[in-house]
Amino acid sequence: MIDFQQLSNKYDTPLYVYDFNEISKNYYELKEAFKARKSMLCYAVKANSNLSLLKHLAVLGSGCDCVSIGEVKRALVAGVQRYKIIFSGVGKRDIEIKEALQKDILMLNLESEEEMYRVEKIAQELKIEARISIRVNPNIDPKTHPYISTGLHENKFGVDIQSAKKMYLYANRSNSLNPIGIHFHIGSQITQTTPFKDAAIVIADLLKSLKAANIDIKFFDVGGGVGIRYKDEETISLYEYAQNIFESLGNQDVTIVCEPGRYLVGNSGYLVTKVLYEKRNDKKRFVIVDAAMNDLLRPSLYRAYHDFELISAKDSKEKSLADIVGPICESGDFLAKDIYMQETQHDDIIVMKSAGAYGFSMSSNYNSRPRAAEVALVDGKDRLIRQREAIEDLLRLEIDFI
Ligand code: LLP
């Protein structure tokens, strides 16, 4: 049991708390599912990019999937080995490509033909050979929220199979490109096995034809996307997930790369917030807390549900309908909508659960709100891993031009 009251007394609120032991457990569970074949887990840094968290995963042996040179640098600073780092993203700038090549990471995951020519040109200038993979969009519906679906042709990600074939043939002939990987990622928070299976079959088929054309692909990257339970969602069996991938590959000799984000960190994280006030009108009851959409954007952006726990000094049993809202000047600023909860009073604690993934990493300074502090729990001990921002931190980069 985590003592959120004590943590909030010690560190103040809003506060992110991550259970690192839980993260290790999740890492080993997923690694175990893939144990029958050569595999590598590359944590998706975007889910939660805290340096201590990355370091924790690096020690377990994790690699990293990055979507900006900033994330690549974070991974390197955290001690992730460079040959376990992949750089994806639809819009890499020249400078990002150059730096990634100079850092000699495992591979750049290309998302368009034009990007391939830029990478080739930059590699030529650097007189090196760029190791690449190509993100293939298999046009498969992941059956998730449309904002986090990525594997359909209506989404901006990757290239279709025909274009991918053309790109692989070109890259294979180029002196500055070395195609070593094939990649797909169809979406996030996926709670059914079939979309993963269908995508793996399509991409494994493409892999076979590339191998037949003597293109020596070594990494079969299945992306991330494994969903977690926020409320009462069914979750997939990791065993079945991995078996389907094995089956799609048959006896093709490749290292399977998996890029989990949410699965590793989602349910290991909490956002701790304090009640400021309650108010009611003829329509609604609002519980106003000190965390807001700038701290946890998911409810506002996706209408995502996060379960919560109220730690109240009041012993009221009766529940009534309420919204948990923040201090931000937007009607869309809520952490929970139309939920049943007990009466609260000033300084009660509300813990928003499953906030470890896409929580702090999507937070902002909107309304000049300093971002929350972050604490790690390791073997029963709490450690501050990011200081609470101060207003001075927000002002630091602004220039007094008057
Ligand atoms: N690999 C690639 C190439 C990705 O684009 C992503 C996530 C992942 C791996 C990790 O996916 P995961 O295992 O976490 O599902 N902000 C949204 C999620 C956006 C996911 C973007 N890409 C949310 O809060 O639900």
C-alpha cells in the first residue's frame, strides 16, 4: 500500500508518483513472453521520459524507441546503449538526422520516401552508411481511439507496402543506406489480439519477399500499443500476443523488437492532487482540485477515464454525481466527469490512477502553472526524481525586450 497522504505531506501536490518495482515486473513479464526467440524491448520514451525512469529501465537491459533527437539524447544520458536506440518520427529535421547518425544509434526508422533521400544525402556528407528501417503502414484498424490509431492509410504514419518495397530496393543499392529493419506500429491502447496478429502477418509477408530479394533485414519491429486496464477493459494475453508474432514469422531469422510504452509504465504511476473546494449549482457538483489538464491531459484530450481514490478526513459514505475539475480557465479542464464520489473537504487527497504513461510527458505550463514534482518508489523508499518547477523556471528563457 502506498501512503499517498504521507507523500503529499512531504512533497506537496500536484505530485506524480511512480512505482519502479512495478515497472520492473512489467518489463520482465513482457520479456518473458518473447523468450522463445531473439528479442529486444525498446521502451517508448514518449510515454514517460523522466531520466531516472529511463535509467531504471536501462539497468534492466531495455533499449529505447525515440521520436525526437531530444529523446535520443535523454536515452543516452540515462545510460541506454546506443545500439539499442531507434529513432522514429514523420518529421525529422536535417539536424536531428545528422546528430542521430553521428551518435551511431541502432537505426533511423524512415516514414517517407523523401525522408529516405535526405538521410542518404546527410549520410553521404558524413561519409558513413546509415542503418535504417522503414515504417510500414499495413492499413489495419487497431480498434482504439481515433487520435491514437496510427496503422490506417488515413493516418500520417509510415508508408504503404508498395512504396516500402520500392524504398527497400533503392536503399539496398545505395552506398549510404543499409536497410536492417522493418517496422510497424498500428496504434496505442489496443485491447484485442487480432489487429496485432493481422498486422504481423502482413508485415512478415513483406519481410519474406525482401529476404527473397537478398535484402538482409535483421530486426522485425512490432511497435508498441499493448493496452492496459484503466477501468474494466479486457487486456490481451502477452503469451498469445508473442505467439502470434512468432507464428507470422515462421522460421525467418530475425530479432523481434517491441516498443512498449504504456504497458511498462501506465499502471505504475499516480497523480496525487488535493481538494481545494467543492461547489454546486442546480445542475452540477464540482470538486475543484489543485491538479489540472496541464498536469494530466488525457481526460480532456481523449475523454479518457482514469480511476481515482479519495482519501478523505470526512467519513461520508454517500456518493453523488460530480466532476473533478482543475483551476485552468477552460471548460475542458477536468480529470473526471460524471463520476460518483463522496463529499470532500479542503485538503482531502484524490489519487488519479494509471497516470504513469502520457501523464507528465504531456504536461505543459498552460496558465503559467509550474509542472508537478515526480517521485519514484523503489523497494519501499521514496525518492524525488524531478523537482517541482518554480515560476522562475518558467520565466528563465524569456527576454526582456522593452
Ligand atoms: N512505438 C511508436 C512508433 C509509437 O508511436 C508509440 C506511441 C509507441 C511505440 C508506444 O505505444 P504504447 O505502447 O505506449 O501504446 N498520448 C496517447 C498515446 C500516444 C501514443 C503515440 N505513440 C495517450 O495518452 O493515450
